[in-house]
Amino acid sequence: MIHELRIYHCVPGKLPNLLKRFETITLELWKKHGIRQAGFWTVMIGPSNLDLYYLIEWESLAEREQKWAAFASDPEWIAKRAETERDGAIVASLENYILQPTAFSAVK
């Protein structure tokens, strides 16, 4: 099992829009494509409260490549993403990490 950590740095004032998009659009499309989330977090105390952190679980890099490509090219996702950004971008930048557990990790 590997995990993908994605950190979205939102445009000021747009974090609520991003959270709404995940809750009402993205997660349903992930289900359609078999993408499994392991958790979502916002920053309570830290350098920026404009960020969303989340983890996705993957069996392998091959699974990630296949399922993420299918999701990213889904016409429904493309249309709904564009609709949520009609007044401008929601995400200013993002970071993406593929993580593998250590031998002593509680999460494998």
C-alpha cells in the first residue's frame, strides 16, 4: 500500500469553495473511478489556514496511474471543475507526494 499526499494551497477566500467541490462533486467521481481517500484535513494551527491536505490510498503506482488518468479525463469532472472555477481559480498551487510506509509504520 502506498499513499499519495496532496496539499492544495487555495486562493485567499476560496478554501470553502474547494471543500464544497470535494464534498459535493469530487468524492462521488472518485467512487465512480475506484479512488479511495484516507482522510482530509484543514489547518487549525500552522503557517497557513488556506490549505487542504488529503491522502489517497493506492495498491501500487500502476493503480494510481490508471485510476487517476481515468478520473482526470472524465468529461463530467472536466465540466464540473470548470463550472466551479467560472469566477476564477480556487487553487493557487499544489504539492503532491507519493509516500511509502516505513517498516515501523502503524499504517501499512
